[in-house]
Amino acid sequence: MFTVLLVIYLLAAIGVIGLVLIQQGKGADMGASFGAGASNTVFGASGSGNFLTRMTAIFATVFFIISLVLGNMSTHKTESQWVDPTQGTVVEQAGSVSDVPAPTGNDIPQ
């Protein structure tokens, strides 16, 4: 589940970046009205503004929601595994790192 959300998160980020780069600035219409720019585009003179603005808003919303979900999922992990270097075994750990007992003099290999 985490990997699927991470892939969607990456696609949403790339989509937002791409859509923002495609859009024209607010002052770009001024030059087109005087004949300096190509005012006849694929979407029409102002047709691309609504479509690109809506798609940017959708991608940004998806990006924001998934970032909150991924942040929540990564902070609420209750179990993790770590390898004990002295014995080479995998140890199940519940809770935080502070729950692990501190090593004593007898635990250190000679």
C-alpha cells in the first residue's frame, strides 16, 4: 500500500510541475492582444486557462492529500525489525528505540 501511494505521489508531483510549466503568465495575454504572440492555440485564446488551471488544482490536491497520508503512515509504524550484530539474528521490536535495553559489560564481545 505504501509503495502504491508513493508512486501516485511521484506522478502527482511530476504532473503539478509539468502543468505549472505549461501555463502562461498573467501578462502573456497582453502581447497576444496586440498581435505579438500566437493567440490561436490548440485550446483557443482562453480555453486552455480553465483546463490547465483545473488540472493543476486536481493534481495539487492529490499531492497534498497523499503527502498527509504518507506522513501519517510513516510516523505510526508500531513494529520494526533490527539485526543484532553480535548474534546475526533478526529481533522483533515493538515501540521506540528507547525501549531497547542499554548494553552492559557482559554483552560486548571480546
